[in-house]
Amino acid sequence: MFLFLRFLLAHFIADFPLQTDFVYRSKRMNKWGGLLHGTILALCMAALSFPFWDYFQLWAFIAFVCGTHIILDWKKNSIKDESKVFKSLMLFIFDQIFHITIISLVFLTPLTSITPLPSSNSPALFSIYFDNVIISQAIVFVVVVFGGMLAIYFCEQKIFPIKPRKQLLQSPEKTYGIVERSLFFIILCKGGLALLLIPALVVLRIFYISRELKKFKLKRFKPSFLATIYGLIITLSGWIFLKAFIKLAIVN
């Protein structure tokens, strides 16, 4: 479980926040973009598995994961039709399931039997890395904050369509949504009286919409209040999953 969680975190970091518009466009244009994305994933996996650097099996497994990731991306680019939102979403879900399945093969390697511990003279910051609960929180945070944007985009297009399309994926709405979901997640994890801040974030979205509508006069993009509701639902779902996962897979 130790190495699997860190590889999973590396995957989501490389696939969401570090897959910038430049990296994504490069992937769509040519195979070199796919190699760039695969290299970023390899660096993330290596960085988050530093206690295992002396094991050859680690580097072989990283090469295997990144190689399959690159090949799947190449194949996906040849069949993806972004004009069909639902099919695009299904392909995205399949893509993530495939990558996670490949990463889970680490359980079949000798590496999974090794659980490194921080040394007595390790910096206090290192204790965060060795804490499976914190790593699990980081995984869910990255998924709901950055990956959640794609789920909200699907809701915006299929449930209550907003035009022009893809505005949710553009700044400043993209940036606002990331900050908003980050605050939702932190508040939910904090719990207690902090939960009272959630209505304040909803009110803040109303002021944000008013400012942006006046600023852009509905010509460049249209901020959606529903994006806040979708974001809260997605973040709450992620938080519930996190609690269940920690209780069932880590604590027990």
C-alpha cells in the first residue's frame, strides 16, 4: 500500500496540475508531446519513491508504467472526438481506470513488501511523506480540485448547458474554481465550526459572478453559480470516499 499510494499521487499530479495547456496541446499535436507527459510522470513517480531508489525493480516498474501511459495516450489521441462531451468523458474515465490498474500491478512486485520508515534524524517535514493518511488526503485533494473541473464541465454541458462551450476550462473561471474547491476541501477536512464558512463561499461566488458579468458583458465567458454547487458536491463526495478509504484500507 505504501508505494501504491505514492505512485497514485504521482499519477494524478502529472495528469492534472502538471498537465498544463502546453503539455496537453503538445500531446494532441504529435508524439513528442506524449513523451514529454510521460517524462513528467516518470519524474513524479521517482520523486515520490525516493526510499526505493536503490532497488532496480523500482526503475523497471516506473519505465513500465510510463511506457504504457505514453502508448495509451497515443492510441487515445487517434480516437478521441472532443466534440462529443459524453463520449469524451467515458474515454477519460476508461483512461484513468486503465492507468490506475497498471499502477496497482506494483502489488505483484517485491517492492510492495517493503515499508520504509523515517530515521530518527530525519527532518520533521519527512514525517508527512511517510504518513499514509496525509498521502491519501493529498490524492483526493488533487483529484477533486483539479480533476473535478472536468466533471463540472460535463455537468455544465449536459445538465444545464452554458455557451460558449469550454469556458469552464479557461481562465479566470478555471482559476477561481480551483481555489474554490481547494477551500471546500480544507473546510470539510477541518470540520466543526469551519463548516460555517461554506455558505460564505457560496455568497462570494454570487459577488464574483456579478463582477465578471459586468467586466466581460457576457461576451468572453459566462461564470456559473451552478459550478459552485457542482464543485461542493464533488468535493463532498471525495471527502466521504477519503474517510471510508482511511478507515477500511489504512487504519484497519
